[in-house]
Amino acid sequence: MDTERVVVQQATTANSPIKQRVILILVLLVTLLIAYLDRVNISVLVADETFLREMGIKGDAVAIGSLMSMFLFTYAITNAILSPLGDLWGPRKVMALAIVFWIVSCIYGGLVSSFAGMIAARCILGLGEGMHWPMQMKFVKNWFPPQERARANSTWLIGLTAGPALAMPFMVWIIGEWGWRVSFFALAGIGVIPLFLIWFLTADNPRESKKISTCELEYIEAGLKSEAESLKQQASESQSTWENWKGFLFNFDYWLCVIFYVFSSSAWWGLATWIPSYLKEAMGFTWSSMGFWANAPYAAGIVALIAAGYLTDKIERKSTLGVLHMAGGAVGIYFAAHASGQVEAALYLVMAVSALLIGLPGHWSIIQKVVPAKALGAGSGFESCLGSLGGAITPVVVGYFINATGSYVGGLMCLVAFCSIGAVAMIMLWIRKV
């Protein structure tokens, strides 16, 4: 590090005590929050009769579910094919490109006049967001020492629940006042915010940042070096890509994490797709009250996620909350499906959604531990691909059982079964003291 850079860094530190990794994690939070606004707007739209009539899918639960499923299917494929770009080009450039795709998809979605066109818009969104998720992981791995990662993960993961929490009432308001097309154009405009933040306020790693202090840089690099030495993952420059990939492909703990994530994602996206419709159609909520109660589970989930992040950093077995994650989801969904009253059903959904968040900080901490640093983009992207494929199938499966039985109960019970399978994987990790 040259003398001029040291002087600049010292001056920056004196004038601005804010740590750069704090700024980074807040940028990642905002980015994920807006990503989830784009993802779940369709959940509100499928409760809007005007949208369903114009798309020609009113009363067809399988077609309705496919709007989320096709997004997730494209998202999954993109995870598998394009996520290694983060290891080659760095997360900053790849994430910026991903956000451009989000904006394009929203503009196009607001212009289409057919169901096929809406499917295409959802696939464009899946293409962009499939590149985005692994980049969040790459940023955290590069910028945070291991003892801070669970809290860092829980912070940016707030966007996962804050996005739907904001999207539900916001979309209900926008659609109610101006119609469903305006909701897409509004999201396209909002998408410019994370694009600006990522491009101007982040760097691929601490050493490339022009604003980081010498003290913070040394602290981060010392933590990363200690981790590499303890895990014997100080890879040489000549190590092949295959050698890095073998570090996770032949790791049993990694595959247990994959099983957990696949079935957790399935339960999550099943709920995210059908909560508004379930509350409005099955439980008889009005349009305005549906917006409030559809928001409540995600608002409560923010609190649960923050608490889980701090608690996970203090627990040696990071899988502990993962067990509660799946068990709580199963219990909440089961009783929501069999509830007799509106408020009772909504409160059980609050329990289910909150539970389906608390194991995520620990899960990502395990992934960041068991996957070699140089393969983290590929390893997390591959897992995200499989999780998204599980999530892609689920909305259609739930829709099939709704059509077949004439009731939401059958579809929701599928989600209970998925949670039970994920719980078994996390129990095995807990037994293995992970």
C-alpha cells in the first residue's frame, strides 16, 4: 500500500468513523429488499380480478402458480450457469448487470397484454435475479471475518422479509389507485436506486476500496487469513477450478445444507405465492384488509431474523436454529390451513413465515465455512439453483391441489411435508455438531 493511499485512508477515517463494511451491508440490504419487491408483486396481482381477467387465467390456479414458477425456474438455471461470473468478474459488475435486467423486466411487464408476454417478463426477471443472489454471498465472504458473518447475513437477509412486508401494502395501494400496469413501472423506477448504490458505494473486496481505513482493512484481512489457516483453505494461485469445486461437491455437510435449502425455499415460495389469495379467497378478507394481514407475517419476520443473526453468532452449532426453522414452519402452516377464523389463520401465518427465516443466517454461515473461498460463487449458486428449482415447482404443485380438491388445505399440507423433510436434514447437521 503506497504512502498516498495511507494518507487518504487516514483522512477518511478521521472525517468519517463509519466502517465501510457497514455501508456495504446496508447497500446489500437495500438491494435485496428491492429485489423482493420485484419478485413478490405477482403475489398481489394474482389476487386482483382485473389482472386475472386481462391475462385470461381467472379461476386457473395452476396457471396462476406458473407465474411464480417460471420466474423461479429461470432464476434456478441462471444460478447454475451464470453465478460463477462472480468469481471471474467480481460481484460488483455482475450485480449491476443483474439489476439492469430487473428494470427491463418491469418495464416490459407493464406493457404486455397477454399471459405469454407476462411469462416472458417473469423469465427476464429470473435471469437478472439469478445472477444477483450469489453475489450477496460473495460480498459478505470478501468483507467480513467469520465471527461477524451470521450478523452480516442476518442484516442483508432482512431484505428477504422486508421486501414482501413493504410490497404487500404498497402494491395493494398502487393497484387500487392506478391499476396493475403502473405497479410495474413504479418498480422499474425504484430499481435505479440499488444500481446507483452498487456501482458507486461498493468494491469487490476491501483492498480495492478507496474509502476503507487502514485499521479496518487490517482487521478484515487478519480475520480472513486466520480462517483460511484454520480450515487449511489457503489455496495456491495454481490450484485448479476442479480442486476448488471438489471442496464442496464431496462435502456431506454441504449436501445436508442443500436439502435444507431446497425444502425451505419450497415452503417459502409456496407461502409467498399464495398468502394473499388464501387470505382473500379462502378466508374472506377484503382487498384492503388482505394487504395488511399479508404484510404482517413478513413484518414479524424482520424481528425474528435480526434476533436470529445475533443469537446464531453466539451458538457453536449453527444448525440449531435451522431445526426450529423447519419445525416452526410446519406447525404454523398446518394450523393456518385448518384455522376457522380470519385472525387465527393470519397469526399462524405470522408464525410460519417468522420460523422460515430464523435458520437462514446459520445456514449461510455454514455454507461460507464449508465452501472454499475461490468456489463460493459456484457453490452458493449451485445450491441456490437447486433451491430455486424446488421453489419453482411448488407454486404449481399447490395450485394443482387447490384445483383438484377445491380447497387450499391440500396445497398447504404439501408445504408441511416439505418442512418436515428439511427438518430431518438440519437435525443431522446438528448431530454432526455443525
